[in-house]
Amino acid sequence: MVMSRREKVEEFFGKAKELEKKYDWVKAADDYERALHAFEKKDLLKSGETWEKIGYCYRRAAFQAESKEEFKQRMQRAIKAYEKASIFHEKLADEQKTAMVFRCRAVTKYLGYWLTSDPSEKKKLLDECLEFEKKTLTAFWDCGDILEYGRTHNELSSAFWHRSFREWDGQVMKRIVEDGIQLAEKTVEALSEYGGSYEIARAYLALATCLFPLSNFIAEPEKQEHHRLKVAEYLRNAVDFSEKTGDAYLVGLAHLWLGINTGGEESMRHLEKALECGDETRDNFLKGGGLDFLAYMTYWKAIATEDPDQRRKLADKAMKLYDKGQYHYSIISFLSPRDGVIPPPGGYAEYYLHRATWETDQEKKREFLEKSEKAGIKGLKVAEDSDVPGIIGTMFHVLSKTLEARARLEPDFDDKRSLLEKALKHRQRTIEIMETLTPFDYFNLGVMYNYLAEIEAELGYLEPEQKTSAAAQQFHVVTTPMCLMKLVRS
């Protein structure tokens, strides 16, 4: 029996949807392309929508890539598919034409962000993406298509988070996340009446990821805690709704972010679930994130462990997780803005620093510190090339600690002074970045000022006797009170 054109289209679409459920995105794209050849080219709406589906499949397939080159090739195919979709949408006569064209343009800008290595170009592409997204949402809202409004918002919501952590100006960053929050709140409210579990889960996830960095601009500690609890509440909503969908990728993202925003064993459970979902979906972002934050949590366990052998085992386990996480991130050319212990790209700088701290043999201690400094300098270069302020500040912090530790072991007066002066400059740079971007992170700022006070005191002890009292006065009158003030506020 010969199948009709319509039956062929339905067969290919059916196969593609089944492959999507198995996260076989390349084969799903192939079946969507076969469907294109089976239906009438004059069906402009169907053609445009199908090219968008193909673009989405290659976008997801890119994150399953096994090499940087494969990632690049698949992302380029995704961009071409969205460009073809835009051509068909341009020919439409109905009121949704504008929204669909703007959506394709927004997506191509976002995908282009993942392909370029130039920091200024990354920011430019994200800015253009967000501008087209706003135009798209306005157009869909005006024509009353709430479901497409919600779906479009959810597809592009991560652009706000990526743009926020690349911003050097604190007020601009605040405006970016506030714009994202406003759109996400509107989407959650709209979809609560019209949307299904899948889109509602994505909307809650989008809202939480935009709210997350806003805590940097809340002055009162009590309100900071309320804000943190609100983020966790939205993420739990995302987890609950996502688990109703059976979509492992969405479930994994929700658990990843909830793991980041909780602590202790609860955090470990969420991160392990995220990693499990990453393995199922073969998604490098999910696997990289799950492994990286599991490394972070495991390393904290090592620091808290008194037994030297067990501490070493936990630290080494953490670094294996760290290595695997950075491998998956490297395929998609993503440098995580995560701070805290063993921060990328300087995880080994801090690992070797702690190994030196835990070491009793003075010669081995020096060897570990030299390794730490070498890894720190390398990490700082990677950070500065990324132009991500948080990553740069974190690397200045780690390298400053290493240089200060080296100075304490250095017998030569001039070399000791040189190391401390470098440590001082890095510490000042760390504080400068934090004061700009996280001005109300009182605890961590207090810690940074404490490190600064220690360096200034050690330099003061190196001053000739007649200058020592002046240096000590600077330490006690300026830096120490600043440190205490920040810690008290926390």
C-alpha cells in the first residue's frame, strides 16, 4: 500500500518524537529533514516550524558532542536551520510572522555566543539575543499566544544568566537580572493557567536562575536569607514539575541548580541526581556541572576531615571529579563562574596550596607551593582571557594566598618582600572586584579584608624599625576594623 504524502509526514514526525525521548538528537533531526521533503513546500508555516525543530535538535546534539570540533559543527548546523526557518517565517502573512522571525534571530545570536571565543563578541551576541527575545515576547503577547510566549521565554532564559556573570558594572548586572526576573515572573504567572508541567518547570527554573545573582545587591542579611529561601522554593517547584514530565534533561537541570543552592548531604543528593541525568542524556553541560559541584562538595569534606590519610583521599577524589567536570566543560568551551574551593580554572592551584599546608616536611611544602604558584599563574591567564570578573577575582584570591604562604617560608629579605607585595596587589584586586559586583557579601568580604590585613602586617614587620610603628598603625586603624565590620554585618 502506497502511503500518502500526509501519512509519510506523520510517520517521520512520529519517529523523530520517539528519538527525542531517547535523546538521540542527530537521528531525530534526520527524520525531521525527511519530513520536510515529504510535504508541500508551499506550507510555509509547517516548513518554518520544522526547520526550528531541526535547529533545536542540533542544538541539543551539540551538547552531546565528543569533541570541540563536533560541538562546533553541530552548533553551526543548528544556526543554519534557524536561519532557514526565518526565511520561511518571513513569507508568512499572519500576525505571528514578526514573533517567529525575531525568535529565530534571538536563538541564532544565543547559539553564536557558544561558538565565539572573543569575550566582547560574546557579550555583544548575548545583548542582541536578549533584545530580540524581548521583541519576540512582546509580539507573542500582543497576539495572545501565551503558550508560544512561555515556550520562547523558556528557550532563551539562560541568556540572562550567561550575560550577568560577564558584566563588570554592578549596576548593569543588577539591571540585567531584574529584567530577567520580570519576564520570568510574568511567564510563571501566565503558564500557571495555560501551560503544562514541562513549560511551568522551565519557567520556575528560569526565575530561580535570574533571582540567584540578585542576592549580591541585597544589603540586609535577613532579606538575603529570605531571598535564598525563595530561590530554593522556586527550584523545588521546578524539580516537582520536571519530574512529572519524564524529561531527564530538565530534571537534571533542576536538581543541579537546587544542589548549588542547598548544602550538605541534601546538596550531594541533588548533584548526584543531576549527574545521573547527565549520563542518561549524554549532555556535557549537565555532566560537567554535576561533576564540578560534586568536586566542590567533596573537597569541603576533605578540609573538614582531621585524619591526614582520609583527608588526602577525599582531596584526591575531589580532584578526579574536578578533572572529569572540566573535561566535559572543555568540549563545549565553557568556563564555569563557580567560586569557592578548587575553583576553575585554578583548581590545582588551591589543591597544591592545601597540600603544602597539610605537609610537615619543609622541602615538600616548598615544592607544593611552587606547583601552586605555577598553576595559579596559568589559571589567572585563562581567567583574564575569559574577561569574566568573578573568575578573575577568584584567581587573584587563590594566587594571593599562595604568594603569602611562599613568603612565610622565604628566608631572603628581598624575595620575601617581593612575594608579599605581589600578594598584596592580587588581594587588593580581589577586593576591588568584589566591592563592585558583590558589595553586600559581608562574610566573604570580611575574609578578604582579613587576608589583606595579614599581608599588610607582614610587610610592616619588614619595615625598618623607625617605620614599623606607622605600618602597624595603618594595619590596626584601617584594615582590621574594615575586616571586623564586614564580618559583623554577615
